[in-house]
Amino acid sequence: MGLIAELYIEANQLELAREMLRKVEEVAVKEFGENSFERGRTLVALAGCYEKSEEVEEAESHLRQALSLSHFTSPPSLSSSDLHACSHAPYNLAVLLLAKREEERLEEVLSLLNQALSLRQQASLPPTHPDITDLIALIAGVEKAKIEGFPPVPEDMKEEKESEIEREREKEREREKERERENENIDQSKVETG
């Protein structure tokens, strides 16, 4: 099911992907337990779905949930590829927090990035691997921002962000209209059958 969900994500069928991943999470809990690596991996995939549909708060919530799982954040004995997969949770959460440009969160961002780096190093990635070198560069950039503050956002990026916010509001209005139509259809069918 997880592979099918990934295909739905690639096809931008995010609601179907979320539905599949919720089922995968249920199976992971049933088969491997609440704190399992398998559940954590599914939560990270769910977070990716929410991030892709610009539901940042939901994405953040799922990443934090994954990071709270004991067998996901300090796995007993995982393969290198599984350790690398674990590193996505702290890395992705750090990137989400960085996008908010909140200087008071930089300490948390650094902690998350260092956790991701540690997991990637435990996964035996060579020091010259781009996932290591890029992460080290990002850590350096965050440390610099911690000292100097964030650089100002160029005007064209501000306008882009404002239009992105407006698009998100429009999407929410459309979703609300769709829910209203669905409720009307349900009410209509009840009247017709009753």
C-alpha cells in the first residue's frame, strides 16, 4: 500500500495518498506497535503529502509525531537505508520551521539538523555525500542566521508569498463550498428516500 500511496503523491492525488497512508499507519500500529519504525516512516510520508498540498501545520504535526516515536528516533538495529529514512523527519521539520523565518526557532532548527546529520552519519554515508555536505552547509547557514538574523526577503519574494497565501485562502474557500455541496446532496438524498 505504501508504494501505491507514493504513486498517488507523484500523480498529485494527495487525498487518495493520505487515505492509503492512514491505512498503512493502522497496519503498522497493529503489526509493529505504536512506537515502531514502520509507523514513523508512514507519518513522515503523510507529512510530505500535507506539505505538498501546502498544509504546513498538519505536516509539522505529523513530523513531530514521528519524532516522538522511540523506535523511530533511536532505532534498535536498522539498516543504513532505514537510518537514512529516519533522518528525513528531523530534516523535513527543520526545513518547515526555517521557512517560517522565526528567529526564536533557530535553536530548535539547529538541534533537528544535527539530529538528521547524526542519523545520516550512522547510515554510513561518506563525508563527501551530498546529503552530508549539503546538511553541513545548511547548519552553517542557520548558525550564521542565529548570529546575524535572517537576510531581508526581496520584494518580489514578498509578493510571491502574499499571492501564495491568497491562493491558499481561495483553495480553502473552494473546499468549504465543496463540503457545503456534499452536505446539500446528502440532505437532498435523505429527503428523496425518506
